[in-house]
Amino acid sequence: MVRNTTLGSRTFEIANYVILGLLLISCLYPLWYTFCVSISEKSAANAGLVTLYPIGFSLAAYKEILGDSLFFNAFWISIQRTVLGTGVSLLLIVLMAYPLARPKRDFKLRNTFMWILVFCMLFNGGLIPWYLTIQNYNLIDTIWALVLGGGVPIFDVILIMNFFRNLPKELNEAAVVDGAGPWSILFRVYIPCSIPVLAAVALFLAVYHWNEFFNGLVLMNTSANYPLQTYIQQLVVNIPVGTNLTPEQYKKLSELSNRTLNSAKVFIAMVPMLIVYPFLQKYFVSGIMLGAVKE
């Protein structure tokens, strides 16, 4: 490979490094700042003195969160919700997108269903009908209420449907000539060719299920069934106000504040997604025809 070493090319390369470096800092600094606030002393955090590094050192916020057994229960519920929700939603999305991507001669009601989906994406019945629907299926206070409550995002259906439509028609024709049926074509041709978009949608779904807290607040009747985000959204420094405080409560009051606690909550909630993302990143740069070409 011949590398261009002219002044213009070098200037352009340096400018790229500078711009990308600034973008990297702008993305990493909020994470670093949140972590610094979470481990700083209460007085420094409340006074807004924390900027580039923690002031003092205190793990009181993390001890407050991790010391509660409900935290680990909520963490496990969120893991179940994310795994089940991502898997179930991705399966339903693919099964809905595949027939909508077929020509009208293969699926005569394609346009009718497409208009219904677009209408449902723009308008919805509201919170109360949604809640009553889940209640009528006896899903309240169960993990399946969180999984199926938003199980088919219409935008993701349209995204994968358009991806399926852009695949070469020759692949489908060759599979039909070889005697493959619709299910074989879907799972042996379309899905292997669509790994990049499926990985992207899976990441979107996982982030949604992991970060969403409102459904847990509405659909769960007991705090023991709260997912992690709902649990930490409800967690506050709860110390009785009065003169009859124990020494432990005085110590807790002097070390812990809602500012440090909220920062610890945000940082803990981000860590799992930061761990998962690098494993899916490689699929975003894969070719559209991954696995479709025989050598």
C-alpha cells in the first residue's frame, strides 16, 4: 500500500486524530466524572468541587447499595429480563420482518399489515389500556410482564425488514431451486446474511431492557420483583430525622449523600452494557453478505 505523504494528507490525518481524540474525551469524561463523584467525600461532592479527580475517598455509596440483599435480587431480575427480552423480541421481530420483506405476490396482505404497523408506531392506546391488557393476561408482578410489555418494537421491525429487502433476490431464487422452504430460507439464508443488523438490534434491545425502569415501577406490585433500574431509582438515603440517632446513623449521615449515591447508581448501571458492547462491536463492521458467498 502506497501512503500519501503530502502536506495536505498529513494535515488531514492530524486533524482526524485531533477531532476523534476530542470526541473520545467527550464520551469518556462523563463516565469518569460520575465515577469520581461516587467515590468522593460527601462534602466535596455536594459542594461541586469534583472535576477531573475524586476528592477524598469514600466507598459509602457503594456499601449502601451492595449491602442491601435486594440489590442482588434486582440485579438478577434485570439479567433475566435482558436475556429473555432480547431473545424473545429479536425472534418476534425477525418472524414479523421476514414475510413483510417478501414480494407482494408471495404475501398479498403485505401492504395492509405494513400500514397497520406504521399506524401502531405513530399512535398507541395509552398507558391504561396497555396496563389492562397485561393485567388481563395475568402477567402483573411476573418477569414476563417486563419481557412482553414492549416485546415488538415497530421501528426495529422496519429496520430488519428493509435489510431483508436489500439482500440479493438471487439468494432466495437459488434456495428455492435447491428445494428450500420458507423456514429453511429464513434460518439458513436470511439470518446468516443479516448478522450485522441483528447484532445492532440485539444491542438496542439489550440496552432498552437494561436501562428501562418505568415498566417495573408500574407492573410490579412488590419491591422484591423490581429490576435493577427500578430498584436504584427508588433507592435514597433513608435516615430518620430527629435527635435519637444511633452512632451508626450519624456516621452514615456524615459519609453519604444523594449526590454520591446517585452517581454510584448510574455507574453501576452502566458497567454491564460497557462489558457487553465490545463483544458485539465486531459485527457492526462485518460485510452485508457475511456467510453468503461460497468459495
